[in-house]
Amino acid sequence: MEYEVACNQIRDDITTLLLELRPPTTGAAYAAACATQNVAAALHHASGRPDDPRWTAALTSLQAFLEYCEASSNMRNSAARLELRRFLEENTDDQAPVPQRALATAV
């Protein structure tokens, strides 16, 4: 159940950021869709298995979406962006692009 709550919160944060993004672009929309799909797949099918490739896909796509958001100056202090950045940092080892934990903390 905690993974479902985390998944819903992450999807809500992605949606919030996408709606607030200025200027909206098709690239950002595509990145948001990929991140949403990949995070859901990782949380639902790879929870507790940090070596599952779905985690790499999820965190990589979330990073790509956040790069769109962080390029927009009005998004820098967004609570949703900060939550997604925190989730990404907690689930990624600073030394390697491969996730080290399947879920550090639920959002």
C-alpha cells in the first residue's frame, strides 16, 4: 500500500510541474509521460529489488523531466519539484547512475 501512495504522490507532482511549466513543450510532455510510466512500473513491479532495470529507467526518465523543469526559472522553488528532486536523490547513488535503493522513503 505504501508504494501505491508513493506512486500517486509522484504522479501528482509530475502533473503539477507539467501544468506549471512555462513555456510548455512537447518534449517536456513526453518526458513527463515517460517518467510517470517508468516510475509506476518500478514501484509496482520492482519494489524492494534495486537491481531491477526498471529502477534505472524510472530514475533516468525522472531526471530528464526535472531537467525541463529546472530550466524554467519560475519552477525553482516549486514544492513538487523539490519533492521529486528529493526522491531522485534518495534513490540514486552519487557515484553511479544505477539506483542503489528501490525506495528510500515514500514521498
